[in-house]
Amino acid sequence: MSSQREQSIRRVSAPEITTRKGGEPVVCLTAYTAPMAEMLDAHCDLLLVGDSVGMVLHGLPDTVGVTLDMMILHGQAVMRGARRAMVVVDMPFGSYESSPEQAFANASRVLKETGCQAIKLESGPMIAETVAFLVRRGIPVMGHVGLRPQAVNVDGAFKAKGKTEDERLRVLAEAEATADAGAFAVVVEGVAEGLAREITEAIHVPTIGIGASAACDGQILVTDDMLGMFDWTPRFVRRYADLKGEIGSAVGAWAADVRARRFPGEAETYWSKRPVGG
């Protein structure tokens, strides 16, 4: 019966996300593991297996060191935990930039090996051609403009975008080109409210904001930031919990019980059903 129920649940699709343009905001969060995906699934329209996994779970300084195999491994885990939400997997740095053909080979591998519904790529100046190439070949694409984490070595740091007129025009043009090439949605990261609003009004697909104000058609955050798993969080994050503090308190209490021989107690101990030697 459980397998029949699972089969009857239909996942949110790329076209459904696109139809949300200007309507009910699209709710998105990151997920990297099966248990977290299962917890988020009922609340989110879209789960992103972001290359932020490199920083959040693997302790990397940025996303540049994330590999395709890492993204596939975490994508498989999230697909095991999610049943309803659309699952999108990030294409990591170096897996799609050299040519549309390279992008298709790697993106098709991601879809085949994870079962996810779409991929996301950062929309630099030359990416529109790749987006169109993938979409024509049956791979739904989510774009990403504004602050692009994979370009951290060019920018020197994670910097908000659109502060100068030239930069504003460039980000707007990249968003328009990405949408026109066939992306079903575009993540807009680290831009001022005015530019976020301008992009949202200019393109015909939903904008998913992260540090881009409420002007966007939806919102996404790194789940671990929102849950308070780190001492520092970006300015645009609102903490809805303090899980790091709660985990620290719980582990401290357990360690104290172990040292005082209060754990394990009778309730956590297996007992013989017959006397020893009987």
C-alpha cells in the first residue's frame, strides 16, 4: 500500500513552476541528504541540491572544489527523501562552461543517475547558448544571475551585484538572455531591490530570490543557514531556529550523563530473560 501511495504522488514539474510567474510565491530550499529532503518535502515547491553542499557539509572554502560525482551522490540522496517537490541539481564549476556539448553530456548524466527533474547553472555572459542547447534536448534548466558563487576567484569575494550602471545592465541582460533561451526559472542572488524588481518585471519566467528582496516571484535559502547551524549567516538570512545551540546542549547533556554513568540506564539496557548459568 505504501508503494502505491508513493506512486500516486505527482512531483511538481518545471512547467508548473513557470506558471507561478506573478502568482503565489515559489517556496524553495536547499537539500543535500535524504532525511532533510523528507522533512522539507511537504513545505517546498522546489528543492535545490546546491553546490553549496561543498561549504555546508564538506567544509570547503567555496563552491569551486565541488565535483560532478559529489553532486550526483547528494542528488541521489535527496531523490530518495523527496516525493512531491521538484528536485533540481546544481551543475558544478567546470562541468558545463567549455561547450554546450560538454554541458549536455554532464547534465544528462546527472538526470540519468539521480532521477532529478532539472539542473541549474550559473548564467555568465556565454551561457544562453548552452541553456537553449540543453532545453532543445529535453533537459529543463534553471538559471542563476547576480552574485555567482562559482565566479568567486574572479570577483575576489562574494560581492553583491548591480551597484554600478554597467553591472546593472549586464546582470539584467544575462537574466533576459537566460529566460529567452528557455530556462523555466532564474535564481537572482545578491542584488538590490530595484534591480531584482526590474529583472522580475523584464522576464517571463519566475525569479527566485536569495538576497534579492521580496520583489522576486519566489525565495530560496540555504536550509542550514535558516535553521541556525552556523555562527555567522549572511545579512539576507532570517534565522528560524538555533539548531547549533540546541545540538550543542543535547550533546553536552549526553556527554555529562556518560561521564557520570547515568547513561545507559535501565531503559536503554538489554536484560537476559533467564538467570545467567540457568
